[in-house]
Amino acid sequence: MSRVAELLLRATLALLFALSAACGSRLPESDFASRRAPQAGGPPLRVGIITSATSPVGGDAFTGPRDGALAYFAELNARGGLDGRRVEAITCDDGGSGVGNNDCVTELVAEREVFALVATTTLDYAGAARVSEAGVPDIGGQPIGFAYATYPHLYSIYGSSAPRTGGRPGWDGVLYGGTEVYRYFKQAQGARTAAVVSYNQAASAAYARLVTQGLNAEGYRVVSEQVDFALPNFRAVAADMRAQDVDIVFDALDSHGNARLCEAMDAVGVTLTAKVTNVQNWNSKVPDDYRNAPRCRNALWVTGASRNYDETSHAAVRDFRAAMDAHMKDTALRSQWQLEGWAAAMWFTDAARSCLEEGGESSLTRACVERFINRPEPYTARGLLLPVRFERLAEPPETRRACLSVARWRDGGDWVTQGDMNENCATVPQLGYRP
């Protein structure tokens, strides 16, 4: 889905989660400093990682970016640190609440005086304005909510073209995103009739309207399906989709709802070109989550802006997997969010190293790091990310050339990459949406 659609879906899922609660090889030397020991007496460079590790969602829903970043810094330190200086990653669990998030910002920014935040992943980024006011760069965060489309000094893992002056998100409260996902499935997979499934809940329904808008713009026939949030009848929805000859499904549901929808589709015999999910569900839990829906499970597709974590033919992916195996042995789950957390830590490290190369320790400042992040050359994290840049355009673009990372699930093969993400591209319209 488009990046703004992904952002809005995450905001929707965050609210749904809250409502539910109420009811291989070593890394190459070129990527890291030499193996020398940290300089004697040199203080560690502190970075903070804020994560909703305990929250209404459950244990591992938001910890992926944190774990990926921790694996990167652990491997970096094992190889001598940042030009001999150890990077100390300090984590803080905000519990998925605004109060907890403000407490984490106080602890990390005011008390521990971290140099930067990395791979932030939080349900309610209530402290975002305070981070921005303090001038602390927040690098490679996951945009759950709209903080990364609002404040300066905050840099999401996906980049931004919005002004980000600290006022309203996007362009005077309007966000824009493209139709590249819908274009891809129409042109590459021949999809024509799309079902959009949502709850009868405001945020879920609003997101479904955004998806419908994009599908209509790409010429799909759209079948809108809505279920009761408290007592969803997925069987009736699946039966109607079969009757309507639906060949692709998008949704505004939580993970549990997705699994139940898939079970219902298998039960009534729905055959799909694709059941499209989002990057948050791009993980190794698929066999367990969809264990009762084998047909739907093998129709799962996912789109995103980073290279498939199962694409082990790529050297940078192998590096990530090897470090996760070496430093995160207690974490059996593998996920796309872990890879994006790894890329966020790499982004910070590359920025900091560029400052050291420019003028030594005295040049390692927040302003210097942000110059690297804001440079016109896009950042790709050794090919793990689609090119990322921050532009601050005064007006939103009418069209944009957008690329996609695409994968589909195959039992026995895990997530299988579909085409080169740097070639799955199209020039698509940018549609406005007011959150």
C-alpha cells in the first residue's frame, strides 16, 4: 500500500488494539569500524530507543525495530565501535501510552541526555513535540500516527516530502499518498475486483475509505464489506466476496481479525489472486497465525519500502540475519520491522561516521548528523531500503514515481520476493486525505 496508506493503517490498528484491550556469515569489515578496542577513557555515545514493548497489543507486536537496532549496535561494538567509540543503546518501554511515552522522553532526552533517538516504535508518540523542541534527531522511526509528518528533527524510516514545521501534519492537515500498490496488482497480477473489509468503527472505516479511493482511481470494481467490531460475522463477508467474484482483498483489521477472515474465506471456498497485508505482519509467524487457513495463507502478499528479510541472496540481508542470530538468540521471530530497525541504526551510524570523517570528534554534533539525513542524495542502507529522502516541499506533488518491495508467502519457502523492488515502479497520482 502507499506510504500514507501504511501510516494511516498503523494509526487505525493502534486504535483498534487499544479498543481490543478495553474489551550466517560475519558482517563485512567495510560496513563497520576496524576491530580495534574502544579508545581508553572515551565515553560511549548514547542513543535512545523508545518502544511500546508492553502494550494492549501484546509482547512482540512493536519490538521488531528495537531488536534490529540492538543487533546492529551490538555487532558494531563487537568490531570496535564508531571509530573506536562504543555506542550505548538505552531502551525505554513506554507501555503503549502517552503518559509512558512522555516519561521515556524525559528519561532519555532530559536525564540520560542521549545524542539521538533511533528506531522509535510507539503506539502514542505523545512526547514527539518535546523531542523536536530539544533538537534531538529521531532517526528511522516507524510512523504509527502522524508525528513524523508533523515535526522537524523527526525522520521516519520511509522519508517525507511534507513541510514538517510543527503545526498540522502533512500540508495544512492533509496527507498525500500514491496508488502504486493498486497499480501493481492490476498490471502485474491482473486483479480487477477488490474487496475492502473494515470494522464498523470510525478509524477502521476511515482507512477503508482511503483504500477505496485509491482503488477507484486505478479503475477497480470495489466491494465494500464491513463487520461488527464486537461480534464480526466473517463467514457472511466471505460468502459475499465469493458471490461477487472478488479476486483481491485489502482490509482495515487487526491481526486477529485478519486470521479469522482468512479462515472464513477458506471455509466457503474463496479463491484469490492476493490477500494483501501490511509490513507489520511481514514476519515468520505466518504459519502459526494462519494455521487454520492454508489456502488464504498461500495467497498472502505484502508490500513495503524495504528489501524482503527472507531475500538471503542479497549480501546486506545476510549480514542482518547473521547478526540477529548472533546477538538476539532469545528472539526466534524474524520480521521486516527488525530489518528496518537494523537499517535505522545503520543510518544513524553512517551519519555519525560522516561527521567524524569531516572533522573528528568536535564535528560529531546533532546538526552535522541532521545535515547527512537531510542531504539531497537518497539513503538506501546498503540496498535494504528504497531510496529515502526528506524534501520539505511547499506544495504536495500531483504525481510521483513510486517503487515497491513486494513478497508473497509460500509454505516451505517463507516470503518470496516478487521482482526487484527498484524496478517495481510506476508514476502514480497523489491523493489527499485529511486524518
